[in-house]
Amino acid sequence: MRRIALLAIPAVLGLVAGSARAECAMPGPALFPDAEVVPPAPVLYRFELAWTDPPPLRVEGAQGPVPFTVTDVSATDAVRVQEIRVAATRGSFTVHGGAYEAPVTYRIDAAWRRPAAAPVVEGVSWVEDAWTCSHSRGLVIEARGPGVVAFRAEWGGGAASAIVPPNDGYFWKMMGGERDPAALRAFLGHPDCVANLIPERLIGRKDVRLFARYADGSEVEVELPRAAAQPETQTQPETQTQPQTQTQPQTEREPESPGGATWRIAVGMLVGLAGLVSISTLLVARRRRRNAMIVP
């Protein structure tokens, strides 16, 4: 049994080490849209950590290289946000270097149209936690809607704005697993193990508006529940306890007969006499015990 336990220790340590490496894995670039069909001359977005060496972008079509332009629309020094406009109007094209150097192929559909309805918000929450390697802090807006390639958040009526991924979970796409392109998650803050997606001064601001951007270059405002969109500080409601004066209901007593009163007095005297006898007996026993302890 001891030998089995000793053999199991390296296996357990290996699992723990593997789990730690997975939790502290490096986030990689995320390319949107995740869907394969795009409109002519589409607009793509790539998000990556700014301190990493950016993989070279290359767009190839059936006839060779496809022209494209890249515009840096970053809002912070921590995350590099690139808007990619591809000059392709038909057929298909493949983007190289968009996400972990894995090529992504898109097919152009001239009939492509932006969804008629804006994404529907399913939940808004304030997230703030920390652990060994990183921390999370910010407003998380979860929604559903197809075709979103980025979110644009603005504050102060447009005085400040930032472009954030439609789902920050795509930084970890290399971890595998199936993903729903319609599942949206705008993280307005610092996601765990990534970086500030918006400027630090804007994290927690209450006057935020959110817009969904699409591959045709258009955008539509997302309706936010204003009360739930604000970071909340949960406080326990104060309850004031007032002293209560409990009054017993008064019941009318019937007058007692002289015989009943006399009997009650006699019982009381007997109880008192029994109490005196008990006390005197106890004192005598205690005195005897004390004498027994003193005298050998």
C-alpha cells in the first residue's frame, strides 16, 4: 500500500502542475468575426496583448494576395486593437496570423445583411476578484446576437470610448472547446490573466453606453438595463429594533372564598418551613465536611 501511495505522488504532482500551467497560460490574439460568411469589403477586428510580438498579417485569395488596411484603434497601452478592412468583394479569402497563426477562411456573400435586431442583454454584473497570478475587475455584460465583430463602449456622451472584443473568452481559444458565435460577453475592465481592455479611469463608470459593431462597418446601440449596469456595493439593510413593551392580557379573577385563601396560606407556610429545614441541614453537613477536612 505504501508503494502504491508513493507511486501516486508524482502523478498527482503532474496533474497539479498541468492545471497551474493551464490557469497561467498566455492569452493569444483573437480575430473576429468567428463566423465564416461576411459581406463584401468586410471589416475585421483583431485583439492581442500589446507587449507581445504581433504575428504578421497576410490575406490570401484564390488569385493571390488580397489588399487590406490596418488601423490601430487601441484604447489602452496594454491591449492592441486592430481594425482590418479587406478589399475583397467576392469569392473567399484567408487571413493568416489573425489568431495563433492559424489561418481563418471567410466566404463573401453579397446578400449578407446585418441582423435586424440588436443583441439582447441577458445579464450585467460587477466582477472583482484576485488570485495568485492575476485578477478580474470590471463590468461584464452578457448578451446574445449573431454577427458581432466588436463592441464600442463610450462614456460621457462620447467624450471617451473603447473598442472591446465581443467575447473576451476568445483570448483562450487555443484551449479548445466549442464556442457559440452568438454568445457575447463585453468585459469593460480587466479580465483575468489578460489586461485592461479599457482605460483604468473608465473602469466602473456608470454613464456607459454600448454599441455592437458588424462586419459591414455599421453599428447599433445595445439597450442596457440602467439600474443593473451600475456597479453595486452590496450593503446589508439596516434594521432598527425598537424596544417592545410586552403587556400581558389582563384577565378578571373571580373572588376567592375564605377557605381557599386559608388553604393557600397554610401551604405557603409548610413550603417555607421545609426550605428552612433544608438550609439548616445543608449548613450542618457543610460544617461536618469542613471539620472532616481539617481534623485527621
